[in-house]
Amino acid sequence: MQPPPLEIPIEQRVSAIPHEALVQDRPTIASMPAARRGLGWWLLPIVDFVCSALALLGVTLIARVDVFPALPVAPALLVLAYGALGVYGARPDRNAISSEGGVGWPVMRLLVGALFAWSASLLAPIDGAEQLALFGAFVILDFGVRAGVAPFLRDLNPVERWVLVGDEDVADRLRAYAPLRQYASVVASVAPLEPDDSAGRTRALELVESHDADRVVISTAHADDAGLLNLVRAFKAVGVPVSMLPRPLDLLEAPAARPTRIGGVPLIEVESLAARDSQPYKGPDRRSRTRRAKVSVVVPAMNEEGNIAQVLGELPGELHEVILVDGNSRDNTIEVARRTYPSIRVTTQGGKGKGDALRTGFAAATGNLIVMLDADGSANPAEIPRFVEALEAGADFAKGSRFLPGGGSDDITLLRRFGNSCLSGTANVLHGTHFTDLCYGYNAFWVRCLPFISLDVPGFEVETLINLRIAGAGMKIAEVPSYEKERISGASNLNAFRDGLRVLGTIIGEARRRRSIHSEHPVAGAAATRQTSAAAPAAKR
């Protein structure tokens, strides 16, 4: 028999929240991730670095000056500049300035070449004529080498594995379309998913993992609008890019879709559920007094036999469900968990890493509110009502913070505290947020946020990814104080330096994604402006 849902009068919930801090409250919706990158993508920075280094070496040899420290600093700055401009993105043609089909591409290359020559002149004693020669040598060499290696780089990129949701007839037609074969392969076709949210997410995760899918392509020929939305939400929630084969022409103008082509096949890229800065978030009434939270607690665990009993024993009683996601433990974690909490649901992750474990747990959740809880005993389960209170008071996402009044930590070292402050500050500058504790993984959110999270990373950077994608989706985020205890037993798998670099890469990558999405909806933004302008005279009349 399941215990009753966690219910606290909303007046008590609001008044009981100690020192809640609003991180973000912007009503806009953002984007979803793209497919994985191939080896060809990783070689592009090497090509640019080698070309710039050869040009610099040649000019300095002719000028008879010392090439150091201009080499390797100036070529490295050039590669960083290209990266910041989106040249090395998963799909460089998404960003207008980096599109090779227009004027922006060669102009950008020339400007970056000029920046490279100027930065080299600051580090090596070369005059104006030698700077001009360096600029010309780099441009000619880089354009030539890129043109020569482009076919080989394309061959190094993996063929995308597509799962088609639709008729087998459509799958056969795609398989028979020769130009598509060097870009993608239809590995399976499946019928539309069940309408139930939790069952749909579980089935979607099974399909993606069993077929190792890079992309889900939805045939819209026999699906209504509600069915399409359910399909998109289910697959987005488990971290896979979604595209649609176009049917109605009006979809091409929809702010939530963008027409594109892969191997000559027209697709509609589902990048957001609403255009940024043009349509506000219109989810369920956040302050509804009649809604009741059904709390699903997701606990990823691997070899936590010595900790799991105390963690589960401190859980509050009024929970909808507790889901243990086992990471293929070699000890008795599952047995101890079932003995301590008999009603616990146990599922085993198919891959590796915390990101994969959370994705498995999120797909299995049947409640309408999810709490992420570590199994090592560092997070206090008794604080769960505090997170629920913040969500019921109006937030979409409640984030624990060790640095708010009422929070703290017995476990964080001085080095980790400094790194967390630097990473939080970087994220706040690049994303316009106000996080005080970006890297803390004690979070809770409404299930309706899942399509915007779309987990696609395996490691400890997953918490940062969730935070930034919720922020990028324009959700209302509130931080609540939380006290971190020391791990009960065993050693942590966290490596401060390695995982810190991965978190930094996630922060920069998500910032570039947001800039790209912002630039991809000028039509929607212009349409909204025209509607506003047209409404003003009407109001005056």
C-alpha cells in the first residue's frame, strides 16, 4: 500500500522556506542538444592550429626572428577565437556568421586571420610588412588545406543511427535514398509510444539504448498535434535529438521548428517548444492550490552498501515512490536497500556514469515531482520537504545551495570551494543567472521540466548541465539552503581537477548553444515585434 502523497498547506509551505533565493525568473523557452560529434570535428582545430603554426614559422624564419613565444600562443588564440565564434560546433552552419554558404564565412575567416597576425606581432618582433605576409600566408594555407582535407574529414564523421517513429514503408524509402547513406542510417522503425508520460519515457529510453540511436525521426503522416507533442516530449526527456519529416507547410513557419536537410532528406529540427523572446512559458498554473505533489525520489547508487541504509532510513514518510538506480554494484547495495525500504523500486542503468543513471531514473519516475538524492549520505533526506515547499510556492526547479544562510558543508575542501565559486561566477556571467552553488547536485523539479533537460553527458558535470538547461529554458529557479554532510563511508569518485574542467566545458558549450538558438529565430522575433507594433495603433483607436 502506497503512503499518501506529500501534502502541506501552501500557506505553511511558503512561510516555512528559509532564505529562499531566486536564481532566475524569465518566461522564455530554449533548445535541445544536437547529435554526437565525429572524429572529423575534433581534427578541425588541429588543422587550423597546424596551418597557423606553419605560416608563423615560415615568416619568422624569413625575418630571422625568434618564433617563441608567438608559437604556440598565437595559433592557440586563433583556435580559441574560432571556437568562440561557433566554427567547431556540432553543426557549424546553425550560426549565421559561421555559415559556409554565405558572405559571413569568408569575412569571419579574414577577421580571425587578422587577429592572429596582430597577436603574433605582440609576441614576436615582426614589422607591418611581415604581419601582412603572415596574414596572407595563413589565409591561403588554411583555405587550401581545409579544401583538401574536407572530403576526408567528412568520411571520419560517424553515420547517424536513426530510429524512425512511423510506417515501415517510410523507413524503406529512407533506406533506399542513396544521398542519405553517407550521413544517416535507419536502424529501426517503431510505432508511436503510449500516451502515458512515465510509460512513454521508459519505452523511449529502451528504444534509444537498444538501438544505440543518435536521432529519432518522427513521421508526421498519421499523428495529430497532441500525439506529436507527446512523442517529442518523451524522446527529448531521455536525451536524444528529435526531428520530424515535414507534412504541413505551416510547420515550416512554426517558432518551435526549423527546416534543415541531412543527406538531401528534408527534416524539421525540433529545437525548442517556443521561440525565445517571443512566446512566454505557458505551463500549468504554478500556484494552484488544488495541485498535490507526488514526489519521486531518484537515488543513483554504485557500491554504496555501507551508506544506503542510513540514507533510506532518513527519508520522510509521505513519498509517492523511491527509485534506486543501481550502477551494476558489486556489493550488496540492492539487498540492503530492499531490506531497509521494502517498497523501493530498483532499476539498473544500461550505461555508465551518473548522467546515465539519472536519465534511467527520470524515465522510470511516475510522480509529478522528482528529487535527486545521492546515496553516499552527503545530502540530508530530511530536507526534501524544503525543496517541495519551494516548488509548490511557484518555482519550476529547486536547487540546493551550501552557501545560502542556513546551508553549509562538512565535506567541501578549500580547493573545491574556490573552484565552485569560479565555475558559478563563469556560469552567471555567460548565462545571466545568479547561482550561488552551481555544482551541488541536490535538486528537485516538476516532471514537466524533463523535456528541457535532455541529459546527454555521462559524468559529474550532469548536475551543471541540468541547471544550465533549466535556466536556458527560461524556467523559474529557486535556491534553497542545504547542509552537506561528509560521506558516511567509502571514497568519492569525484576528481576536482578533471571534473572541474568538464564542468567548465559544459558551461561554455551551453552558452554557445543559447547564443546560437537566440540567433536562429529572427523571423519569430520580428513577427512578435510587428504584432506589437500593429497592436499599439489599434489600442489608440
